[in-house]
Amino acid sequence: MKSIAITAYGGPDVLQLEERPMPAPQAGEVLIKVAASGVNRPDVSQREGNYPPPAGISDLPGLEIAGEIVWGDLAHADNVWSLKAGDKVCALVAGGGYAEYCVAPIAQCLPAPQGLSLVEAAALPETYFTVWSNVFDRARLGLNEDGQPESLLVHGGTSGIGVAAIQIAHALGHRVFATAGSEEKCRATERLGAARGINYRTDDFAAVVKDLTHGRGVDVVLDIIGGDYIPRDIDCLAADGRLALVAVLGGTEAKVDLLKVLMRRLTISGNTLRARSIKFKQAIAQQLVEHVWPLSESGRIRPEIHASFGPGEAPEAHRLMESNQHIGKIVIDWSK
């Protein structure tokens, strides 16, 4: 099979097409003929040598795919949707997604939502799993004590995670604010469902959020930046607010006023998905199919595909990711 390998740690040009043996599914796994592979920031980190795959996982990058099941352990108890050979699915994987064929735990395979192409479906798993796990499970975005939908601030509003968080939370009735680095991107977040896009280059997002909420703050902050955003996130939060940290693009250290955390009963959580157990990811998959798939199939949310590239154009896909010029997802289309 064709695959996109990391031939050495470094810049985008280290991504090269290679012939690899087709993987064979083990117990609880299926082989998927990949139609499209999502491109994500962790793929860039792996290419740079900063995010190695877990033990026993393919060294090929790629954390999300969509395609058709070829064969595998379809009789396994984790096949809760009775998937069969030929079914179109999208799947979260721990590696190996940049290839024509990929194995995936059947527990992490979801039926491709009706109405979406496989290129669109490939843009779902990594971001949707991340958003649901962190915003709705860990940070418990839901209804307040008065029965009203809580509010959410999303950093990186035009990233893959940001777009997914805005769309899902808005579709579920929550008031969403989002930060982005240009007026064009701010308007894009509003088109996607944010009540206000805040340009972090020209505005103090904490001050804007407090003003928009009449001094109260938001209930949940989803942060992919870290670093010096953390103390400002804390200033954005209402009493009993929750901060969900999922990446540290802006740095790994922050100075925090712990008295604010204590006095306002705040919760700060951090979480990455790649090394979590199959059982943990299966629980998220089931919640997505129950709560989010109907939103997709009704047309209330839809993945935002910024660009698709052929397998031989993987370096260009990574350059675009690193430029931060995209709005939504970048995908590798294996039909090109």
C-alpha cells in the first residue's frame, strides 16, 4: 500500500510517499480502505519529533480516517453498531492514518454520518472526540442551576477543534464566544455559530468576555494555547467555572493566582486522547453517535473543510497547517 512516512524528524519535506506492507487487523480490530485522512496539529508535532506514537502503534502519522471496512474482527463485542465489510465509517486511531489502508479498533469506528462525503467524515473523529471529551464530559458544559444553557469561550476558533466546539455547542443551545487572529477569522467564527468573535491581536479577550456577560464571565473555557492565556482564562470564568486545557501551543508554563481559583471554586483540567484506553474512547464514540450524529445528519452542523491535498502533497498540507491561515480542517484525499 501507499503510505506517507516521516523519513526523518524535521520540516514538512520529510514527509515522503513510501510503499509499506498492508497492516493486518488483530482481535477487536478492522482493516479500513482509507478514502481520506484528517491532518491535525499533533501530526506536525510527531513529524518534528515531539509527539512519538504510543508503544506498539504504527510510526506513520495520522489520527483520524474515513473509508470502507475491508475485513476484521466484526464479531467482537465492541461492534455495537453491527458494522460489516463494505460499510462506510470514520475512525479515531492512535497512528497509521496517513496510508491507503489502516487498522482501527472496532470500538473507535463510527458509522459515517448520512449526508457527508468520506472526505468530510475524515474531518470528524479527532476534533469531535476531543471536544466532546473535554467540553461536555470533563468540563460538564450543560444547564445551570436555573435550567439555562451555560456559556463557552473557545480559543483558536477557526482551528479544527475550535470549529467543532463552536458548531456543537451552538447547536445544543449554548452561547459561544471565540478568539481568532484576524477580522476575517472572527467573522468566520460568527458564521459558524459564535455570538462574538474576538480578535486576540487587537482586543483583550478577558475584558471583552466580561463585558459581553455583564461581568459574570463564562462557565467553560476550551483552551488550546496555554502559557500566558491561563491567567486570563481564569479572569474569564464565572464562579464555579471550568477550564479545559487540551494543548499548549503558547507555552507550557503559566503564573496563576490560586486565590482566584479558591475563592471562585474554579476547576482546571488537562487531557490528551492519544494514549487513553480503547474503552475510554469507545464511551466517547457512543456519546457522539447519540448526541452529535443527529445534529450532523439533520444538517445543523457540518465539517468545515478548508482544503484537501493528494498524498504526494502532504508537505503542502503541513505547511498550510503551520501557517495558521486555514479555517477548519485540512484533509488528505487518497483519490487524488
